[in-house]
Amino acid sequence: MATLQPTSFQFSQWYKYDQGGIILHAPANSGLYAIVNIRPKKIGNRMFESVSWIYIGKDEESIRSRLLEHCRGKGHNPSCIAINNPTHFAFVSINKGPQLDGCEIASIKEYRPACNDQHT
């Protein structure tokens, strides 16, 4: 089995960031997750999606439980997450351990989310 390198994964598709979306789509296993704000942006005559990265985190037991904590205003930096108007989340399932930690650090460095204050 190949070792997962910090930059060798892709987040899932985007899902609506609310309790229903989290319960329906987020897995109850370990991994990495991202909370973002996606809004339409018009450039010329074309519409695009503008993604603002709000928070990237990990959970060694349940991505679903951790995202529900955030959605309920608990967890790391809740006021920062709330004022950045989260609309969507994505995730990647990764076993707990050094590779999960490495993926979190690499993702925070790459995407520079507004509400992460560690690893920057």
C-alpha cells in the first residue's frame, strides 16, 4: 500500500455547510476537512465560482462530528468561522497518524484559510 503524501490527495466535491448536508455527506471516520465560502463571480460575460477558504481541520475519529461542532458554533475559532459566512465543506478520509497531520499542515500552508492560526 502506497504512503499518502501530504499533497497527493484531493478533497471531495463541495457539500452544503448545514446540519443536513453534514449528516448526509460527511463520513464518521478520521480525515481532513475544509470549510469554505463559495459565491458566484462574474468576469466579463462569464460566471465563475469564487472560493474563500475559511478553515481546514482534522479529526482522528469522525469528520462528521467535528463539522457538526463547527456548524453549532463550537470548536476552534467559532466567531471567525461564523463571520466568514461558510457555505460549503469538503473532506478527504485519511487514517489518523503522521500522514493526517502532514496533510493538514500542507493544506493550511497551500490554501491559507482565514481562521487557521497554526502552521502559517
